[in-house]
Amino acid sequence: MEVIIANVDDVIFDIERQLEEQTGAQLLPFPGMDKSTYSVCSFHTRGACAKGASCPFRHVRGDRTVVCKHWLRGLCKKGDQCEFLHEYDMTKMPECYFYSRFNACHNKECPFLHISPDSRMKDCPWYDRGFCRLGPLCRNRHVRRVLCMNYFAGFCPEGPECKHMHPRFELPKPQEDKNTTQRSSSALTCNFCGETGHRASHCFKANPQLKESYNVSRALLFLLQLCSA
């Protein structure tokens, strides 16, 4: 049978050429129609489709990385203008709500991604330096690694491709809680004017004599407390 049938791998049939050139493809009667079940436009992937919104094939953008959850249920109305993928790809499915919120999903055939909470944790910078005082109560991840002795000596020829750890000795700056600062300043009450947000020693309504007498009275009160103790 192999002798009778000739090899046609190098032969291009007319129907293949017509499909590639989209011969006979009719334009859409009006733009905005649902084309989620249609094939992808080969000209648009090369940036050469001149039909625009009237093209009967799908114009897929390459920056879409997550499958549209509304398209999965047949409820997406955006069509090609949707910022999510209209394609069933298990590796690009959206995250499972129940697993991300409750860390449990009872659907054995759940099509959504189950991302482990451990993968969201950041590495502890204190532990990477050698010691973390919080221990198991630390909310960051403690990963045991083998330290690179060449790096400790001063130079590692393998650089970032080294299989051992190169610890960073600088620590990230702690983030200041602006809300706490605002709450603490707003809780202060001035003894002179009765307004909140500042102390009596910094009251702009009090004259210098009053401020000086207030500071003297505070010093005397402090001395009396020391003597009584």
C-alpha cells in the first residue's frame, strides 16, 4: 500500500491555500458580534488583517494570560474586546475563589487553579541572614539553604547561577504606618485651647509666658513624683 500511494508532504492543495488566505470569508453584518466559537485570524497574528472589526475570525491579543470566567459560562459580552482569554487553557485558568479564601475546595473536578498559600509567602530576610527572633510565629517563609562559602570568602565565580545561597545583609526598610501616626496626633488634646491634634507646649494660641509656666509646672510635677516614689 505504501508503494501505491505517493508521498504528498511537499504538495500544497488548493483548499489549504484558500483556508490560509481566507478566500470566500464573508464580513460580519455588523461589528461586535460574538466570535468566541470561531477560529483565530491568521492575518491578525501577523499584524496584517485589514478587515478590522468586520473580520469574521477572532482577533486574539498576546497579552491575555487568564481565561475569562464569564466566557466559561457563556456570559461574556465583550467578545474580542475582552481583556481575558476566550480559550479553554488549564494552565491559564483563573484562581479558585473557595481555595484562595477558605483554603479548601470540595469540587474534585474543579477547573480553576488551586494556588498553595505557601507560594504567596515571601522569604524572611532575617532568617536568610541567619536568625529570626519570631521563629515559627513569623509570617514570612523560612527556607533552609546551603550557604556559599566562596561568597562568604568575598567572591563567587558562579554569580547568580550558583546553586548555593548568597545571603543579602541589607534588610528592607520597615514601612511606616501613616494611619497610626495620624490617630496618635489626633488623640492629643491641648490644655490651653482645648483643641485636638497638638500639645499645650506647641499651642500656637498660647503666649511665651504661658508656655514657660506650663513647662515649669510639668518639671515640678515630675520632681514631686520622683520624691514620692
